[in-house]
Amino acid sequence: MVKVISLSDEVYKKLKALKGDRSFSETIRDSLDGKRKRGDIMKFCGIWKREEWDEIVRELKESRKKAKLRGVSW
């Protein structure tokens, strides 16, 4: 059964951007079911303070320097 609903222009634009190649119904159903889909990672954008992010990057660089590459022996 099909139902007609009204959305504000702002909500429509966000929903349209989120849906990708899926239907609006699929997008809304997946959101209501709590399934993770495209775009979810954006909610984490800016979650770390600058100092925290700099520390993470520094530690990653140090770890990469300490890592030893394994050679392949034939």
C-alpha cells in the first residue's frame, strides 16, 4: 500500500543525498531499523579536538617507523 507524506525541502534534500541508488522507502526503512548505510561516518567528523588528533597522527607515524617489513624468501 502506498502512502503520501510531506517533507520540508531541507529534509527532502538530506534524504535524497542519503539514498544514493536506493529507493526512498528503502532508505527510510533502513534508517528506522538502525542499519548503517552510506554517510553514517560523517557523524564522527570533528569528534576529536585538534590536540587529540595531532597525538593520534604522531603515534601512527611512530608506529609505522618501528614496523619491520617482512621479506619474501623463495
